[in-house]
Amino acid sequence: MLNIWGRMSSINVRKVVWCAQELGLDFQRTEAGGKFGVVQTPEYLALNPNAVVPTIDDGEGAERVTLWESNVIVRYLCARHSLGDLYPSELPARFDAERWMDWQQTTLNRASRDAFIQWVRTPPAQRQPALIQASVCATEPLFALLDAHLATRAHVGGERFTMADIPLGCEAHRWFGLPASEYQRPAWPHLERWYAALLARPAARGVLDLSLE
Ligand SMILES: N[C@@H](CCC(=O)N[C@@H](CS)C(=O)NCC(=O)O)C(=O)O
């Protein structure tokens, strides 16, 4: 049984839950992080000394794996359960997927985070418009880049769905879910077509259809 710790309001937990659902895994999720606490307990810190979510525990005996870092967890689950499909076995396809996953974590997420935190998690009176503006200015060209990439392929890694679609799909979910009263995003037709295809995947239910609250 795969154990996942983390609250569904976290983009990083959503990646792991969606991945487990894509793979048809039997899993148990324990609420942790945010209002649920747990992450500062000695038991949790022994699993993840960063005191953040998600964390997983999987397998038994010599096969047992305890992991943190959401994109690494997605890689691990796909490698273990979907080698040659969600986890490409050919090196060019694999590292293309890896590259986009790192780009999500190090570039797109870093740019988009402030707009999300300010518009979704911060009361209006405490918001900092300069932070929002800088985040929007940094993020829109990145989504435009992804839109251009998707103009010539159905999914991030090519024609088929791979592990790379999961972190980027979760990032699109968060940006597309920004309050319409505050933000109108530019038209990104290829990105929107790709995102609609992700939303239609049965395994994305309970993840991409969640509100951001
Ligand atoms: N790079 C880490 C980031 C993990 C992270 O920052 N998680 C946030 C939620 S998205 C967290 O645990 N915040 C503290 C909390 O929820 O208590 C990953 O991808 O797993």
C-alpha cells in the first residue's frame, strides 16, 4: 500500500495523488500540512526533515521507499509502475520529460507563486500589488512558451501522455483557477486544448476539478 501525506490544497500533493490515480494504485492519503499540522511532529520529521508535504512511503522490506520532493515522487511512481509508458524508457524522450518537470519546479512555479499566494491566500487589504504584477509579468511569457511548445504536439513530451504532463497540468490548474474578478489571462489556444484533454482524463478527477481554496 502506498501512503501519501499531504493536504489536497497543495499543488505538490495534487501531483502525487493524480499520478497515483493515473497508475491505478491502491493508496491511502493522510492529511498533513497547513491547517492539519502534523509536519512538525517527530514522526513526520523522521520521514521528511523539511517539514513540508508531500511525503510518501511505499513498498516493504528491501523494496521500501520513503520519499519527499513531489516531482521525484512522480518520477519514482511512474518508473516503478509505468516504465516505457508514463516514464519513457528511451533516453531522448525520458530526458525531454525530465527537463519540463524541472522547468515546472524551478522556473514556472517560482514565477507564478506570488500571484497565487496573493490572490488566493491573502486577504485583499493585505495584498501587495507590486508582487502580483511582477509575478504575472514573469509567468505569462512562460505559459506563452509552453503554448508554443504544445502547438506541435498533443502533450508536453510528444503525442502521448507522460509523467511531464502531471506537474505542468497542476501548474496550469493553479493559474487557470486564479479569480476571474482579478485576472484575465491571455488566449493560449494550444495550452487550453491540452489542459481540456487533461481535465477529461478520469484519473484527473478529484484533482484538476478541485477549487484552489
Ligand atoms: N519542492 C517541494 C516543495 C514542498 C512544499 O513547499 N510544500 C508546501 C505545500 S505546496 C508545504 O508543505 N507547505 C507547508 C505546509 O503545508 O504546512 C516539493 O515539490 O515537494
